[in-house]
Amino acid sequence: MMSFEMNDRKKIGLGLTGFGVFFSFLGVIFFFDKGLLAMGNILFFSGVTLTIGLKSSAQFFMKRSNFKGTVSFGAGFFFVIVGWPIIGMMLEAYGFVVLFSGFWPTLAVFLQRIPGLGWLFQQPFFRSFFDRYRGKRVPV
């Protein structure tokens, strides 16, 4: 059974993941600045690794079903570091969608239960969109 307690390592990991997303967002806003994008990638990856643990993250990224996502995310990371941030971010976006496609149903339920904003995601348009992808992986 997994422990869901919030220890210091997980808190630091969540903080690093948040900063990674923030720096990646800033890198896109500032016309694909490769320094900010590279820093965001490093912080995001290290934050995920600290949050779920080294063994779990290695198992997650090396799963056979996640192979395409891992390779494209890694290639995108390489292209950002080398200096081709637009190509790198396109590859990373594809890899992110493929890697985390199993979490979309959980995200849909979370969005529908946000107080005050959840009513928007419970409208027929959004509900049909969420129901269409609930329990499915993104086809690759």
C-alpha cells in the first residue's frame, strides 16, 4: 500500500514541479527563451522524481506503454538544450500528452468538482468532451 503522507521530500518535489511549470510558461511567453525552457524542464523533471520517488519515476518512464512519450519528451528536452526551442517544445508537448494521458480522467473529475468553477465544466459541451475521453488513453 502506498503512503500518501506529505513529507518534506514530497513538498520540495511539488515546489520544484510548480517552479518547472512556471519557468516553462515564462519561456514560452518570452518567445521560446531557451534558458527559461531548459530551467523549467530540469525543475519539472527533478520535481516529479522527488515527488513520486526515484524507483517509481524510473518505472513510470520506462513502461512499455509510455515508451513513445518518454523518447519524444527526452528528444524535446535535448532540442531545447541544444538551442532549437520551438521544435523541442513541440516534441515535449507530444510526449507530455502521451505520458500523462492516463491522468486526464482524474483531471476531468477534479475540474468538475472545483467550487464555484465546477459548474462551467458540468455544462453539456464540456461534460460530453470529458465523457468521451474518460477511462481512455490518448491514441498514439
